Amino acid sequence: MKPFTRIASVIFGIIALLHLLRFIYSIGILIGDFRLPLWISFGGFIVTMVLSIGLWKEANKRR
């Protein structure tokens, strides 16, 4: 068991859920005069969820 890999996996999972919540509830983000599109959060959800699942599998891998 690799505790730091598991912790990183959980952190990526939390970030993925935050991206998904922003996408579902259409929460706007404004940076200066630029409004961040919602599709970026959907892409962020996919990327961080894949990282979370991959790290979780690696943390549970037997040697």
C-alpha cells in the first residue's frame, strides 16, 4: 500500500467532483473580463477522474 499515492488519488477525486458540480449547476467563473466556458470543467472532470482512478489502482497494486 502506498499512502501518498492514495492521498493524491482522493485529492484528484475531490477536484473531479468539484468540476462536475460546476458543470451540472452552471456555476460561472469570471477571470477579469473573460468568462470561463463550462466545457472546460467537463474536460477537467474527465482528466482528473482518470488520474484519480489510475492512482487508486496503482496504490492498490500488489508487488
